[in-house]
Amino acid sequence: MRGSRGTRASLSRTLADATPVVRLLVLTQLAFNIGFFMVLPYLAVHLSQDLGMTTLVVGAVLGLRTFSQQGLFIFGGILADRWGVRPAVLTGCVLRVLGFLGLAFASSLGLVLAATVLTGFAAALFSPAVESALAVEGGRGERDGGQTRVEVFALFSVCGQIGSFTGPLLGSALLLVDFRSACLVAAGVFVLVLIGHLRWLPRTPGAHASESWLAGVREVLANRRFVAFSLLVSSQLIAYNQLYLLLPLEVERAWGSQAPIGFLFMLSSVLVIGAQLRITRRLRPLASHRVIPIGIAIIGMGFLAVAAAGPFALHGAVGLAPGIVFVILLTVGQMIAMPFIRDLVPVLAEGRRQGAHFGFLASVGGVGVLLGTIVLGFVMDLVPATPGWSPVPWLVAAAIPLTAAVGLRRLLTGVPRQTSGWTG
């Protein structure tokens, strides 16, 4: 892997070096994101223009989808601990197929809501199960002298980003036919994923099948360090979602339209695909309590860059420069922190109930995004729309990851990264 030439060689070599289970799961994440992003970016337009729903109803549908995914991750993780990874992943694939078939043919609000909930809950079942399986496989490979767990999670991020980048392009091409075609093709993608997992994903019994449903929740909540870790780490997801709130407004102000937004999203994707594996490989020898706060602090610095330029009210290409710096720093910070954050979950969980712990981490992030968006929206409505006040929302947003970086540095000092002997 060290001798690979170029990004493609590095990615292909890393995939080749992965265990069969890791390779299956990261490629599944790629396919999962392709299918998801073929449909979801275009759902709002379909509901409003094709089905004639009001903006209020469309917003409620999209909010329900987010809740049925982010809010139910903890329950998906508990099910993965009870059932085992294979049943949770297979059920998630079936629900996603049914959800997309429902969206393809639904014409009433009730059917749209049912299909939307199915698509959201499918991810809530799928993601914690896959992440806990990767944690176990990565820990096993690390003990056997293969890829480290943090490298496995870096590969997971790259494959997911390739899917997120490719999905909307395929979806936009299919929309030249109609929305139903995009849904049907996306459903077909998940049928293929389902068949692949039926064939190749090993059967492993759930480690906590005989215990009560609430035992997982109680154990996670009793782990105070992990709860604090989850709260602080949610700062990176709050920051990431400003790609959809603060950044479009800044681009609109500087450019006069939101046309450059697509370029900025593409820039983020290209950075992850091109640099994630290299960055993680370079940082691999360092302790998590050093790497994670640095990554989160770099995210905060991206907000400061836009805040510093705010009073000058720059326009045109020069006006876009702070937003470009923000996207670069946000993406680099996440590339630094996220593989180590996922790597640390089984350590803080002490190798137990990894599905529940990964699910809790994601659910806390979803709640954080909701609260953070409300706070930032309130701040934006409160401050005057003048250049002198324009840095305020960005400074408030910067305070979230910067404060979290300090808290994480203190919380994680002395926490080991190795989990030799733990099997989950």
C-alpha cells in the first residue's frame, strides 16, 4: 500500500488488501449511497411539482425521513446487537427496496409518508450494523498484522463519498425520463446489494440476543465518557450541515446566485476521494486524543475564514474565495477526524454492544444538527443584514467545533486505541 502510485492505485490496492468481509461492506456503502442519492436530492421537486404538495407538506415529509433515519439509529444498532449484522443489513436492504418502490408509485400523502419512513429506517438498520461489523473486522485484521481499523474506516469514507458523488449524476440522467425511473433503478441497486449479502456476508449470531431490549440503551447511557464523546463529536455533523444552510446564503451574497454550489460540493467529494487514504495513513501512528481534536479544530477554522472576510463584503470570484476555504478546511478536518472517531467507538464501548454505541453516536448527531440549525437560524434572523454583522452567524458556528475540540482533547487524554482481544 505504501508503494502505490496515484489515487486510483492507492484505492484499488487498499481494496485488494482488505479482507473479503471489509471489501463487501465498503463496496456496499458505495452502492448504498449511489442508490440513495439517485432519488433523495430530487424528492422535494417530485412532491411539489409532480404531486402538487404544498411546501409545508414537503418539509414535513423530508423532516420525517430525517427523523426515521437519524433518530432511529440507536434502535437499529440495538437490533444489530440482538439479531447479528447479517439480518439487520438484509432487513435494511429489503426496507429500502420497498421504500423506493413505494416512492415510484405513491400518489397519495399516506403512501408517500409510508415509503419515506421505510427509506429512512432502512439506513437506521443498515449503518450501525455495517459500522460495528467493520470495527470487529478491522480489529481482527489489526491483530493479524493486516489493515488497521482506522484504515478500514478511511476506506469506508472514500467508498461512501464515491457513491454520494456518483448517485446524483445518475439520478439527474434518469430524471430525463421521469422520477419513477430513478426510483426503480435505485430499487434495483438495492436488490443487487441484497443478493450480494445473501451470498457473501457471514452468518454471525447476535451477541446480546437473550438480553432485554432496553439493556443496550442502559449500557450506553451508563458509559458517561462515551456519552460525552458523542455530544462533543456531534459538532462535526452540525458543522457539515452548514453546507446546506450558511454556505448557500454566503454564495448567494457573493455571486448573486447559488450556481457555484455544485462546484463546491464537487470540490469536497474530490478531496475525500483523492486524499482520505493518504491523510489517514500519515496520521495512523498518532494517538486518537491528538488527531481528533486537531481535525475538529480545523473545521472550526473554516468558519473563522468566512467570518474574517465578512466585513469586506467581497463579491464575484474573490467573494467566493472564503467559501472555498471553508469547504476545504471543513473537508480536511473531517478527513482527519472521522476515521479516528469511528475507530475509537469500540474502544470507549470496551468491545461491547458496538451496534448500540455506533447507533447512539449517529442519533446524537441527528439531534445536534436539529438544535444547531435552530440556533443558527435564530441568530441569522436576529442580526442585521449588514457587512458589519455578517460574521456573527459564522462566529457562532465556529464556536461549536472549537469548543468541542478543547473538550475532546481533555476527555480523550489517556484513552488507548488498541482493542486486541475484543471481539464485539
